[in-house]
Amino acid sequence: MGNAAAMMAGAGFRVRGSDRSVYPPMSTFLQEQGIRLLEGYAAEHVDPEPDLCVIGNAVSRGNPEVEEILNRKLYYMSLAETLKEHFLRRSHNLVVTGTHGKTTTTSLLAWILDQAGMDPGFLIGGLPANFGRGCRPGGGRYWVLEGDEYDTAFFDKRSKFLHYCPELVIINNIEFDHADIFANLAEIQTSFRRLVSLVPSQGMILVNADDPNAEAVTRAAPAPITEVGLSQNAAVRIQAVRSTHEGVHFELLGRAFFIPMHGEFNVRNAAMAATAAHFYQVPLDVIASAIAEFKGVRRRQEVRAEIGGVTVIDDFGHHPTAIRETLKSFRARYPKARLWALFEPRSNTTRRRVFQDSLPQALALADGVLVAKVDRLEELPPAERLDPEKVVADIAAAGRRAFYEPDAPAIVARLAPLLKPGDLVIVFSNGGFGGIHKRLEEALTARFIGT
């Protein structure tokens, strides 16, 4: 929503928007774009009357602004409809999907096409460092979009990516997520099958060759399919993977590549982006050079501070698989370091019991774990809530130090005296986590440097 707001402002619209607890880096980015941010929701925010109200999928009936819009019969659309109408209907669209890796893969692909001189438009659910922004209309015919399987709006329960008019689709992986929308994995796969059915016969579908859940949704596809992965059966095979402290080397399409990021999952992200760019005849040397110069995405393994020998890392991970793979990558990169994982159950799935067993298994890859209370606990029936204290007990039973603390100040107070030079603290949250990064920096400064 934030990046779309910036694009609308760039297209000449005067834009204002409401949200609850807007936090950096998006709040800072929007302010830099001259967009007025309104805290919370209120009927008076709709005045003066706008030409268009874009309603995000985080709001529902009962929201005072939604009720005001409906009562006054103001013109409204979903985010996905707005993008389709104002930007995508006349462009050639490359849509990146999957449970994990969408933001990084979309950022990589947009950067490669940019370096190839194709001037793509893009819309990304994050802030890629190479661009300094997550959106741009572009000057060419191509758009690169992060395709979200989450629902569109309270009045349109289809996945957002079904509105994006795709010519090329990347399916990174498919796992169960979004428990507030989908009852099971089969429902998620149904939504992906609908997306696959929209790709024209002259288009292309790139699918993870190592993920049976992803392959299953492409079996009746009307468009050509190319499998990308480590499997010997993959049409485009990832080979010779070798990790170093600086990043990962690998081979693809008969050429050596290097990505200055870590973890097998980032190699897969790069391989998907490279294969897509190759489909559009971008030279392999250009692709390799762009990947080697990729600077990552804010809040994806982003180093926030190094104080007293302790490194604080911010990561958007909130699904057990993403948490596990991130911890594995840091364990491989820093084999002698103690890893501390701080986790906020904030997404609509991790707030529920769905991952009650898999979350402890993932978090236990760290040497120490601190888990906060479930965000917006009052919105969930008791029987559906994740039990963070049981998560902590299960981690402790696995032989790891684990603590439950209700909020960011309590977590920092518990953790700061335990930290030693050489430790890595990885913060997992898809929200602001009560300003925990700044609190940690202040606590580390007071302990190791002095006030």
C-alpha cells in the first residue's frame, strides 16, 4: 500500500493515507514523497472528499473510514484493482509469487532489467537498497511485481496476484500460510492454479523444481513451464554452490554467478530472477554483474547496529521455514558466534496455533531465544491463539536458553546482560516490534560504551 501510494503521487495525484502504527522505514519513505500520514482511522479522514479511495486488505467492515466511504457512496477500489487500472493493463507484467522469497526475487529481477537498460516499472513489498524505493512506474513496457496470494479486500476475497495481468509468473515455493484466509494448503494451491490459468500461451511459468507443492499447481498450465532448481530433473539446474564469508557462488545456465547474500534460499531467488531475465534475452554477463552488485532489501538480514562486538540484525521472517533458513545461513556464515533469536508473533498466521509445533523447531536453531506476547491477542478466540510460553518451553526442552517476555522493553532488559562480544542478535518480526532495535542499540551502548 505504501509503495502504491508513492506511485500514485508520482503519477500526479495528491495522496494521503491512514494506518495504525505507521513505522520506519515505510513511514519515513512516504513522508519523503510528500504523502500525508494519518494515524489511526476516523471518518473525518475522508474529508476533503477524494476522487478515489484505495482500500487495503487489512481493513474490514466496522472501520470508521470504510463505513464513511460506503455511506457516502464514494468511489473506491482495492489496491490490486487500482494497480491494474492505472498501470498494468497496457504493460508486459512479470509477477513473482511464492510463500517465501518474493520481495528479494522481485527486487533482483527489477535490478537486472534496470541494468540491462529496460527501465522496468516495479512494485515491491519492501525497500530494495539498489533503488532506495519499492516502486517506480518506469519508462519501458515491462513491469515487475511482487505477487501476493493474500486476499484483495474485504469485498474481494480473491488473491491479489489474480489482478496483475501476468505474462511471466515465477512460483518460488508454496507452503501453508495466511491461516486467516485459507483453511489449508489445498485452498492456497487452488489460488495459484487460477493464477497459472491466466498466463497467455506465449508467456512463461518458472517453477521451483524442488518443491512438489509448487510443481503440482502447474501440471495443467496452458503456458510453457520451465523448472528451476537443484534437482537433476530441473531444466535450469543450480550447480556448484559454494558459500564464502562474502556470499555464495553458484553456476547456472552454463555460467558462474556470485550473490553477496547468504543461504540456499537466496541462491534460489537469484536463480529464478536470472532465468526470467534470460527468457527476455538479457545477456548472461549483464545478469551476473547485476546479481553481484545487488545490495539486498531493507529488513531482510539487514545489519542494524554493531556495538561492543554485538551485531543486531533485522529480518522480516515470520514463517517457520523463513526463520529456519535464515538461522541456518547465519550459522554457516558465523560458525563460532552465539545466535540469539527474538521473535514477535505478529502475522495473522503466527498469532494462531497453526505453527505451535514448527516454530519451536525453527527457533531452536539459535543458541538463545526470546519470544514476545501474541500481537492483538484480544482479536483471537483462546482456542485459536499461539501459546508463546509453550513455544519457549519446547525450545528449552531442546537444550536451548529460551525466555518468554511480554514486550520489547522486557525482552531488552532480559537479553542485554546476557550478551557478549561476538554475539549475533536476529530480530524476527513483520512489524515494528515496539521499537526493539533502537532499545537494543541504547542498551548495548549503555553497557559497552557508556552513556
